[in-house]
Amino acid sequence: MDSSRDMVMMKGGQMIMMIDGEMLLMDDDVVTPEGALVKTDGTIVLPDGTIRMLLEDEALIIDRELTKLAGM
């Protein structure tokens, strides 16, 4: 996993943000530059209205690429 990419992830049942390589606990909902709403419970609301939950060890790269975490 490229740690230089900004992302949000579900890890240990908590939402974590990785911004500029720094991991932070996500304590507020965020909106990505692409317009996706990411909630602290792991719910993602995409700009087209699609709703999805992040699963454990899954990440949303800020350019809206979903990926399964490996080696974290």
C-alpha cells in the first residue's frame, strides 16, 4: 500500500484517516474533493447517492478507489 496516498480506512472497528502519511483517528465526517461523504461509522455516500459501508481492513483512497488493505 502506498502510504503517500491520502485515504480513510476501517481498522480495528474505527475509522482512520491517513493524510500526508500521518494516521489520525477520524472524529468528524469528511467530504472528499470528489464529493463523497465519509461518516465516522464507515458509511460512504457517493456523489451519485450510492451508499456503502467500509468493511474492516478496507480503505477509500481519496480519488474514490476502494481497496483491501494488505500488510497494515
